[in-house]
Amino acid sequence: MAITAAQVKELREMTGAGMMDAKKALTENDGDTEAAVDWLRTKGLAKAAKKAGRTAAEGLVAVAVEGGKGVAVEVNSETDFVGKNAEFQEMVASIAKAALGVADVDALKTTEVNGKPVETLITDKIATIGENMTLRRMASIEGDQVVSYVHNAVADGMGKIGVLVALKGDNEAFGKQVAMHIAAVNPASLGEADLDQALVERERSVLTEQARESGKPENIIENMIKGRMKKFLSEVTLLGQSFVINPDLTVEAAAKEAGVEIAGFVRLEVGEGIEKVQEDFAAEVAKAAKV
């Protein structure tokens, strides 16, 4: 199949590979971008396995904690300016508080805040501020103690990244440190048991192909794969990661020293997983002139 320049550009941005390598990877994999990423990684030509820094949607993440329960909600807007709007911030804070009493985002949309369902509240605010907004998602967590942290906070309890950490035991200072670690490092799961098995198998497949390309005997290859998988799991699981506050300890070991157990965590980042089409400014002006 014909490989377009746009496909090559996208793959280069995702992996940091050279133009010809990106084109060859797409050609070898019939234009399948995900397979092309794995192909480049197998050949040692990719710098990363995921897109970096492509957050496109704007808005805020807000957190609220009450007793042993914590919630995080994401409310999106079209521009970053709205996130700094006091009316918008007040609405997001009220939605986060209401989320403490519901189980999921669908229930939250119908929950009343100031006498109106959240969905209606957002619709009214769209009319007032003049920009589209959506309640995208929420997540909740429970524990003996729940600690929250907001990165790049624009107001109390809301900003670009919201983190909740549930502890078995009581150590708020340590919980805050772990929440800051999670905000910075973005682990894929709490531990190996919670990790998406599809992600594990995909990584194992890539590492197996990389090891086999070394040309070494099968028994050595098996040991290479085991070692590399162990390193991978320590890098992507919270409990296995080196603690940013004390890199000599894993997060799990640091928790043990702090006298608590980490029961779970939530991390929401504004616009995570959403791509927004960015238009050339000159083209945007030309389009507006034709209206």
C-alpha cells in the first residue's frame, strides 16, 4: 500500500526515528503504525514506544477527599484561558465535590449541583462563557487514608494533573511524596498483577525479537529476556520504581519504612489520550476570511 508523508511524520514524532527508517517500518507493516513502532523498537531505531507531549484538550482536573474516599474529575474546555476563568474553576470544584457521592461519571452527569443536573450546569456555563466544555471522566479510590496532590495548580485542588493515593495506615506526609512521584513518573499500574497483560506481552515480544537478533544461543537469549522483562516491570509499576525522594529505595520499600502500604492510586492529566487537530495559523485566517 502507498505510505503517505503524514503517516511517516506521525511515526517519526512518536518514535524519534529517521525519515527513511520510519517509511521502511510502515512499508514492512502495511501501514500499521502500532506494528511499525514495534518493528522500529526491535531494530533499535525507536527512541520511545509512545507519543510524548501530545496533550491536546484543555481544561482542569480537580480532586476532592472526604474521609477515606477521594475523587478526581476532568472537565475539558477548548482553550487554556477558560481554565483560568474563576467561573469555570468554581463549577469544576462543585462537580468534584458532588463526585464524592457517586460511583461513576454517568451518575455524576445526572447529579444535582445548586439545583441543576451537572450536565445542565455545564450547558449553562457554555452559554455564559461561550466555549464548548465537557465532563470527560472521573475516578475514585478508597483507603484508610487518601492523600491528594495537584501539579501545576491554578486554584485549590485543581490544575493540569491530579493524583490520589490510597494508603493502608496513616502517614499523610509520605502519601504526599508518593503522589508527587506519581505525578512526575506516571506509572502504568500499582504492581505487576495490575498491569495490562496485553502491554506485558507486547513488550515481551519486542524484547524477544531484540534478543534473537543478537544471534546468541537460545539459553542465553532466555536469560536476556528475563532480565530485560524484570527491568521493564520495575520501570512501569509504582511499587517497583525507584522512589524519586530516595532513589536508593523502591517505592514499595519506602512505604514499608514509612509504616504504611500503598493500596492504590489515581492519576488524571488534562487531555490525556485526546488529540486535537492543529491548523496552520495562516490557513485558519484564510478560512475565517471566506466565511
